[in-house]
Amino acid sequence: MLFMVIERFRNGQPRPVYDRAAADGRLMPDGLRYVDSWVEANFARCFQLMECDDLTLLMTWIANWSDLVDFDVVPVVTSAQAAAAVQAAG
């Protein structure tokens, strides 16, 4: 399953997140895959595409960062998957 994870840096401060990532890595459990990410030009939010088959892995990762980041998680499908589903539905 794919998830678009929208992160809001606490107090508008991205530095603590980048410092922890530099020191400790992404802190992801085995089985959770980082696909790609984009950061808003004003550094207010980060958009990360993550993939896993077990939602508890995603929740474990979120718990590792929840002191620095507020999260919104949106399950997503690829454009190709969406097109196939629409075509199959007739």
C-alpha cells in the first residue's frame, strides 16, 4: 500500500527534524519503504510517499517522529491503478 504522508514541522521548525535524520537516519522499521519526498518551498511541510503492507510499520515510524512533526496520512494509488479501476468499473 502507498501512503502520502504530509508532515507539518512543529513550531514551523524543520531544523530539529533534519538534525535527527542526519544523526539517526530515517528511523524506519524493516518493511517500510521510503519512495520519495518533496518539501514545500517555505519549509512548512514535507510530503513523503511511503510504502508498506503492514500499517503498524507506518505507525511505528510516525511514533519515532511525533515529538517533532504533526502527520496527516492519506492512502493513495498510482495514476495507472486509478485509471485501471475506473476502466474496470465501466
